[in-house]
Amino acid sequence: MAQPTFVNEYTRPVQLNAATTALVIVDMQNASGSRNHGLGKLLARQNRLEEAAYRFDRIDQLIVPNIKRLLAAFRGVGATVIHVTLGPKQADFSDSPTHLRAWFEATNNHAGNPEHDIVPGLEPQTGEPVFNKVTIGAFGSTAIDNYLRTHAITELVVTGVSTNNCVGMTAMEAADRQYGVALVSDATGTCSDEMQHWTLTSFERLWGRVMTATEVIDELEASTSLERVASG
């Protein structure tokens, strides 16, 4: 059944500009983004790794390559890049919120463990901030909002995993705080096509814009070209 789109007509337009837009990479960590650590290791031990084949295939074949493209584009025009990680600082998980503690323990995710590390190829460069959270959304337990406002950032391009949890929550929190937000359809992922589709479909209803990585890059670079022309 086709879904009604009348609400979408009222969604705020979001236009990307290199000077005011930040790339936000959410939770691209070994804990839930690697077959060999955390979730992947746990499922392999349980002989259930095939249940996460969609997730890990999408991460390896689509999400990481497209985030690399976005990183190159944002860094190339001097735009802001922000990394967000998830996991408690304490090795006994005592600083975990109740509803996430079992997940952190199961994936062995706390600061200092390899599971907490960002996946290879997406590591932060010098000067790029990393905000660590212990909540599903980044705005609930980090100083990201203060950083964005201090640096005059008004638009966010949000990528990472999982679309229906930490990525989507962070994007919606940002929209509620008046940022213009775009979710990148082919640089985000979760555990099924259905979860991915419905999260993106819901986001377009009043929250923000859904774009492909290519669309983001083209718009970002076009804004840079226009600035150069305007400055003579």
C-alpha cells in the first residue's frame, strides 16, 4: 500500500553549505560494525553470525566506502567533520544507563577496549572532535550541541549505524534543536531493508531530508564553487 505523503510537504527544506555544514559519523565502531569484534564475535560464538549478514555486508560494501567518500569531500573543502562513539568509560560498565548496559556488556564495549575503537579507514584526523555518548542520541550525553553552536554549524549530514537507533535519534534530536539535518541513505545502515526503509521514510515526515552520498558531495562542492565565484 502506498503511504500518504501530505505531511512531507511541510518538512523544512535543508540546503547544504560547506561553511555551515558538518558531517557527523555515528558509532562506526568495532563493537557493532565488525564481524570480528563485539556483536560479530558474539554471534559467531553462538553460531548465529549469518543472522547479521545483511548488517555486516552493508557496512563493508556500502557504508564504509560511502563514508570514506564523504570524508574526502568534507575534508577537501575544509568543512567540519565530527565523530560520535558509543560506550561507557568504566570497565565495569557502572556508568551505563540501565537500558543499554546489557548491550554494552554483550559487545564488550567500553573505552579502552578494541570494540570501542572506530573501524579501520574511518579514523579521525587531527583536529576532528570525537564525542563519546552513553545514550542512544548524541545530544543527550555529550557536548556536541555546544560545539556546533560555537562553530556556527547550522546543518548536519548524519551517517553511521544503526539507522533506526543511534543515527536516527541523533538526527531527530538535532532537528528538534533547530539544525537542518540530512540523513544519508547509502551511508547509514541497520539490520534489514525494512528497518532502513521505514526509518528514512519516517524521517522525511517533518524531521529533515534524505540524500545519497553523491547528492551530498555534489551539493557541498557546488556551494564551495559558488562561494569562490562570489568572492571574486
